[in-house]
Amino acid sequence: MSIFTSASGKAKSFGTRSKVGPKSRRSVKDSAVAKQNSYRAALIQLLVDENFNRRILRGLRRRIPGLNCLLVQDTEFFQTEDPQILDWAAASGRVVLTHDVNTMTRYAYERLEKGEPLPGVIIVPKELSIGAAIEALEILLNCSEPEEFPNRVIHLPI
């Protein structure tokens, strides 16, 4: 405990106890469910488009520590056209995470019309706030199975 003197000369003490509110307490059951959901989200492999907001990705990684994501910049397809990125994502089984509502969506639907495989595309509009995007992605990834993404274009928020 620390004691400080105020301007009036009276001693004030400030304890070092932290307040624990009901929101910060987690039961064993909650922890088990969070761990199971985190495991499920780790099974979904993401390919993050090169223009995707890194703050959203950083927040998502904090909420889902085992998140399996690969940046397009870390592949040989950095600065290539969207159809090649979708080809590579389909071959490697990675769901594409992007802000690109116009071209990526168009090429994804073209693949579906041609009967070509699509591992899935998640569209996060740039207008969506960072916090809302992180929350929507966390819910989507934790509540979905990997088999639910192929041949789908998902627009957030749901």
C-alpha cells in the first residue's frame, strides 16, 4: 500500500488491489469452450489479401492465438492479379480474406459459374470499424467448420 499526502496535508492511501468485476471472471466451462472454438478457427486456413487492414488482422490474432493465416506478401503471388491468387488459394485450400468488394468478388463468382473450385472468400468492407470487423471475423471463424467455406462468398457483417 502506498501513502500520499494531498495538497491539504491529509494522508491518502492507495491500495494495490485490483478490482475484479463479473465480466473478467471466466469459468472453467467458458475456458474450455473458448479453447475448443480457438482450435476450430485454427483449422480454417486463411490467405490474407495484400491490402487487408493489418490492425484487424493483429486484433484477430490476439483473439484467436492459433489462427492459421498466410499473407499474400509472403507468397510468390505478391502483386499479382486476383484470378491467380484465387487459383493458388484453391490449390492450397485457403479461404481468402479481403476488403476488395469489386474485383475479388467478381472473379470469385466467375470461378463458381465456370464450375472451378473456390475455397471461399470472406469480404470485409473497409467501412466496417476495426472492432466490429474483428468481432465479426472471430464469431465467423469460431462458429464455422472448415467444410462450410468452399464455394461461398461471405460478406461481413453477417
